[in-house]
Amino acid sequence: MDEVREFWDRVARYKEMGMDPLKWIAGCAVKVDLTTVVYPALRQIRPELETYGIHVSSRADADMFPSHRDNFEVERRIYNLESPRVDPEDLRRVNPDRGISLVQVHQRSADKPEKFAEALLRLYREIGRAHVDFTVGKGHSIITPYPQAQFALFDFLREPTGTPDGYTLANNDTIQVIDPTLDPASPEQAAVAVSNSLNDLLTLGVHEDLGLLPVYDAPTPGMRERIAKNMADFARRHGLRLHDAPQPQTGKLLMGATVIGRTHREPPHTPAGFTPGMEIVVTRPFGDLAPINVYLSCLADEEYMKKLGEAGLTLDEARRAKEDVVKTMTQPNLEVGRIIARYRPAYGQKFNPTEHIAGTGDLSGPGVYIFKEMAQLAKADLRLDTLPLAYPRYVEFATREFIMDNGTAGTNGAVAMVAQAHISESIQKDLRRAGYNPQVIGRVLGPGPGRVTAPRSLEGMVANRGLLKEFELT
């Protein structure tokens, strides 16, 4: 079949460049595991980092600090992670207040917190020689199979002085590729990568003065140039300020971005003020990655192709579903950010549950687990009544065949909001006018330890038994 042959031709071309696209399915699969590796490692090294004046923020989707002007000062530095060399004089000249970090580690350092901590300490001990106090407000960690491709990137920011009138927020998200059936330097790959990083800001209602510092690498100069152009085109098309910055030079495929924006509102940085009866709204159905994973798995393995047919699906249908979700992923949720900001207090004002959204969450990486995180942060119990999926049959197939641990996950995914019913109704009208497909999927039960009740149908969407145990299924 031509489609399968084209796929394997594409795989061969990727492998000639030293890359294995079959390992990239699901985009975020390259992330170092937060729960079992990153957070335990940070707890282990935090006391030593404090002695150097380096402070690591608690878990947050984006760094946030007060600011009083539109322009922000940012400088990028890239260090070798295996044998780091940091110029103390240079770092003292930069004199950062904040740092947004991206660390790419070899897979041998990514499976246990002790190994990951060791890799980080090699770097931070060097940085500590500069005796510069700063806060790592947001960190992102990804895995590479190539020891020579390890690096640490910091986008250092200086906080402006003066009386603040709003907040600056910053985030980094970096992946390798989202769809291995496309050319690695296709515009879609870059659009998804940047939109995915933007989503963490937009979920917090941050849509003003958006700036983009691209992150990219590639095996050839020509491919690097094409990815850079794609990033610049994306910034121009969506009104983002493009900042020139040095890039990693490992020769391995990589794309993402640090994004920085401003808001004159109080972002829902930590969900709070959940009261009984508040509704949970999602901007659209979720589970976007399942069609991509199913389609690629069927191309790569005839057994999956056979099972797809037994499930009453065709490869052509899977391809169309894959193309549809990729198209959705390429579109940044800018209007969602504007709508969230509309329903949040002005800077310095207090939250009013009768006027404002109480909390938001990005379903991109965690999928339905975002509701567990929101419940725990808000110290409230939630009930999910329905779990709308963009392509439910592909989510069920991916779960049943253990293609995905969590079939509800996405990239540049749906956004969840919690608000009183009359606000929820208004938000949904705004979202529909903007072309979204929102719906109410559940409610706040009341104060509690963060229990989340969900339909038993979740068992057909999540293969990870540990994740399922986080929910009370009915």
C-alpha cells in the first residue's frame, strides 16, 4: 500500500538524520517524568541550591511576577550539561532576577531522581560560582538518546523596577516533532510546538504583549533555516513579538519556544474559591493525540492495522482524523486567553465568585488528570458527569491496545474553566462566537481533600491503572 510505503520511506529519511520518529509519537513522550523523577530530584537538591542564591519555584504552569511596563529584558544562555562551563563575570553582568530553563538530558539521567539530580547539580554548582541570586520560575526537562545532545538553556529575565500595574508571565515548552508523517521542517510542526507553549499562558488569561523566543535545532543548516522561518511566520501571523536568541547546536531535531506575555488582570494562577454548584466547562472535546498515535501505530505494525479493521475503522478514516486534530493543534487558543481575562479581576482587585472564573486548567499533557490537580489545589471535590472526546473510537482503540497510557491527553489542547452557572453560560456564548465547541462536563461538589468522581467510561480512555486510581469511578 502506497501510504505505508511512504511512511517507511519517511522513517528511513528521519533515521538517516540520526532520528527515530517511532519514538516521538505523542509529542510529550520526550518529557522527563515530573512525578517520579523531576519533583523528587528538585526536593533533593533545593537546599544546596539555596546556598548559591538559586531558588526553584514550586510547581507552576508558568512563571509569574509583577511588572510595570510592556517591555521585558531577557537574555539567553546555553550551557553544556555534561561538562558545564559558566562565565561568572558574564552572569553577573546579566544579573537575572528570574530564569526560564530548558534542560535536555540523556536518557540514562532521566529514569531515576538521583541521576537527574546529579546532572542538575553539575550545572548549578557552576552557576553558583557567580553568586547571583535568581529564581528558576519555570523549568522544562526533556530526554535525548544522544549523550552529545545534552544542554541546558536559560532565558534570564530582569524584573523592571517601579510601581507594578500588572504581571509578566513566562513559559517554555519544547518537543521534537508532533507528526512523523510530515516533513520535520513543515510549518505544522513549528505551529504546534509554539502553540503548545503559548497554551499555558493563554490558560491563565495572558494574551497581551506576547513575545516569542524560539527554540529549535536540526541535523542540517537548511532544515534549521526552514524551522526558523516557520517560527517567524507564525509570530507575524499571530501578532507575537519575535526575539532573536541563540539556539542549541547539537544537530538533533528540536522545536519549541519560550513565550512571555503581560496581563493587567489577576491570573487564576492557583485555582481557588470553588463553591458548590460551580460548573466545569471545557472549550472543546479532548483526546487529540489518540488519532495520531493510532494512525502511526497502524502504519508501523500490520497487527494494529488488522485490529483497526476488526474495530470497524479504516486507515483512510484514521488518516483523516489525524489530519483534523493536527490542524486543530496548529491554531493557538488566543481567543480563549482573551475570554478568560474578561472574567478575571483587574490587577490588584479581589476575586468575586459572582463575576469571575474561579480556576482554569490546560488539558494538553495531563488530559483528565488536570481535574485532579485543580481539585487538590482548590481543596475541593469535583464531579465529572461526561467526558467528551474529539474521536472517541480512536481513544478507545489506543487504550484497549495499550498504544497510549492516557488517551485523554493532547498537545495545545482544550482548556477547562470553573465558574458559577451564569458566568459559565456567558463564557460558553463567547466561546461559540469564537468558533469553539464548549460544554459543561461537571460540577464542584464542595470543600474537600480533592476527590474527583468520574464516569466509569474513563476506564476505556486511560490504560494507566495508577492514574485511574486517582478517580472515584461511578
